[in-house]
Amino acid sequence: MPNIGEVDKNLKVETSLKLEDVRFYNACSASFEIYGLAQKGEGVRFARMPEAFAEKVSGNVQILNLHTAGGRVRFSTDSKYIAVKVLWSGQGRMSHMPLTGQCGFDLYVDEGARSRYKSTFIPGNNCDEGYESVALFDTREMRSVTINFPLYNGVDALYIGLQEDAKLSGGTKYAYDRPVVYYGSSITQGGCASRPGNSYQGILSRMFNVDHINLGFSGSARGEICMADYIAGLDPLVFVLDYDHNAPTEEHLVNTHEVFFRRFRELRPDTPVVMASSAIPYWETRRAVVFRTYENALRAGDKKVAFVDGQAHFTGVYADCATVDGCHPNDYGFVCMAQSIGTALEKFLPAR
């Protein structure tokens, strides 16, 4: 069977750039602004939390911490193209998630408070050491951009390629100084969006022009108290608590959910908290555990809590189109999640 890239040239992925006037910059240099990642720098692997802390949480979190879900780099340039050169130690190949979401990057043009999708930097099928890709513009003019990091892959280094004589400066600032922090499962991490910008946090970030930190750990968010302490230390603008899907048993959820919330509330008495339950339809008992935490907070006089019913994420005639496997959302599913969680989130965002 012929390679589809040879049959349809529009599907061919170029991994060897032919740009005569390109200059590559380390994305960790001063002209670029990196969001959503705690650990970054030349010679240091990108990570969502300090590696020493992730190791204390669990072995799985230590591994998944190096997946760059929620990472972004922002800058402004008048280059007629933007290229990426990505280095990593291996390429993820899940059977139910596109490579473009697992280990690809995508590019948005930031126009005021809104961001518009421009292009995806698509990895090839066998890029175990990294890849190169380029996005072309029709005109040469100054524009601000955001590049989203992969959801399910580690990145050892990222280089941004621009025209040699291109201008380069800082990117657009978010509307708020502090990020929204999300803690939860594989769905929180972004499985199985077709590209990074289509995770529900990415959608909400663009919807409200707000920074975010993605602490979704696939199968490994167990409500550890040290995670509550860590998240409180981030001083979130709003905290979205969404880990019930990863509790190994209902008993574990009962023993950790309200304890986790109370510990966070003790450290951050004024931070709004949005509690979300899983969208899996047969988990009504787990939904009840999350809702009980919410009700108890209300009874205690806490006015900065909200509950988002996961059973209401996917509704209507096309509800069965929202996942890839009955659990993990596709892009449509993530849009639905962004709409339902966004309704609660918007109530707590300060007026701009």
C-alpha cells in the first residue's frame, strides 16, 4: 500500500526544513515567555512541577510530570514563518489519541483578548528523537502568537525558528496576573484532544484570556494532601478540583475528597474552588461524594465554591459523539466541558 503522504500531498509531513534564512532561538531565552510549566531552562527538562516534588507524590506522577500538558510559549514577531525544532527522549503512540494531540504543538495568533488557531506542528510517525515543522503566513507583519506544548509527551528542548532579520519581542499578556489551576485525571491532562489547544483548559484560557496550569495526571491523581499544599502554594485565581475519576475505589474518594478540599481551604480561605464530577454515566455514587463536599462547604458558610455536574457535560442528541472510547473526550467533548465548567468559572473571575 502506498504512503498516504505520497497520494495526498496535503497530508505529507515535512520533517526536514528547507529554509535558507532561518535562525533558531532557544524557547527558554529572554525574548520568549513560557506559561504553565514550573521547570524550564536550557539544559533542564520541561516539567509541570519541580521534579523533586513530583517524585515525592508518586512514581507515576514523577513520570507524567514531564508531559508538558498546559505548557505554552508566547512571543511577538514579524517573521513570515514560525518553525519549531523539538528534541525529546521518545515519542508517545497511544492508539486512541492522535499524535498531533499527544506530541504535537499548535500555533495561535493572539489578537487583543482573543486567540485564533493558525496551524499545527505535526510530528511524523517515527520521531523518537524529535522533529521539525514550520507554519507559513501569507504576509510579513508584526503579530503575537501562542504555541501550545504537547499533552502526552515530554519535551527536552524547544527551539523557535524565525527569519534571520525578523523582529522578536514579548507576547501578549493575559488579562489576570494569576492562573487558574486544574487538578485531575487523564481527561484533565487532555486525553484525547486532537491537538493541545483543544483541551478544555486551552479552550477556557482563550475564552477568558486567562493563564492556566494543568495538573492532570493520567490515572494518577489520588488526592494526596501534599498536592493540596502544592496547589495552594501556586496562589490560583480559581482552583478546579476534578480528580474523582482517578480514585481507585469509592472508599478512597470518600476518605480523600473533602479532606483535600478542606486542606486547600485552610491554606487559601479566599480562593474560589470549582468542584467537578466525572462524566462517566454509571458513577452516580462518586458524583454524590463530590457533591457532599460541596454541600458541606455551603453549610459552613463558604460562598466561593461551585459544583459542576459531570453528567451534564455531554447532553442532547449528539451526546454519544463526545468521546473516543466512552470515557475520554474528543474535541467536541472538550468544547462541551469548557462550556459547562466555564459557566461556573466565569462567576469567580474578577471583572476586567
